[in-house]
Amino acid sequence: MRRNPMQRGLSLRHQITVGLFVAIAAAVVVPIVMASAANSAPSARPDPGWLRADTTADVVYPDGATVARPAIQAAAPKVDRGSAVAKVRSAGFAEELQPGTPEVALRSVTRQLKGQAAADYADRLAWVVTYRGSQPQVRGPMTMKQEERKKLSASLYCVMVFLVDAGTSEVFDAQQFCKS
């Protein structure tokens, strides 16, 4: 009695055809998965819009307490943009915190820590002076080895933000925010 090929399973010809399709699919899928994984790996530079000073939108800083909003149209600063940058440069901060040319924007800033009854400052007219690519200030525990600090530092991209009062030119806040 002759059996139906469907009852015996796949014929040799069908098995070879299926095997070829599996091999071709693997050859196509593996490089796509590898390319996707490479593209999704964290980069040394976050997106260009991260913590931009000159945006027209509100900026909520990673500390969760500081917010910079567009300045009110009627507000006129007594201190100009150039004087604000000069004040930051002469304030005694390390040069590696202030690389290159900063982004500068007139903003209304507020800082209020969670659980705190009053804000440290609220709707204060300030020049937000932002330096991209500032050198990370890695401290860590005393037990951290210097090699570990260097490795951690190399994996971070930092933005240094200075707030300069637009009426008095006082540098009233300075914070560094980093991403890996």
C-alpha cells in the first residue's frame, strides 16, 4: 500500500526547500537585529534638545525642582547677555565646566524642592547660561578607585547651567546635569 506523502511528513524536496528558507531568513534577520541593537545603544551625546537654554518651551531640569519658563514680554533686564556670560566666566568656576560658547536665554526661573513650603526663588528673571559638554564632576565614595572615576566620567555627557539674576548680575545658582 502506498502512503500519501502528507501522512509521512514532508518529502525530502520539501525539507530542503524549508531548510533553504530558514537559512535565508536567518541570514537576513541576524544583521538587522545586530544593526538595531547597535543603533539603540546609549550614545555619548544625548539628543540635541536636552536642556536647551534657548527653547521657547518650559524646561524642567533633572533635579525636579528647577523650572525655566520663557521670560515675560514686559520684563526688561538691567543686565545684558554679554555681561551675564562675563559674570559666569569670572565667578571662579573651573574652566572645564565652561567649555566653548554657551547658549544664553532670558528666562523666568523657579526652584522649589518637594516638601518645602516656600520656593528658593519664584519667577525670577534670569539669564540661563548653559554650557554643553562640560567635564563631569565625578566624586563617588572614598573607596572608588581613580580608574573607576575616569571610566564613569568618560561615559557621561554633562550640561552645566548657571543662573544669573537679570537685575543684579548675581550668579545665584549653578548645577551640572549629566546623562550616560
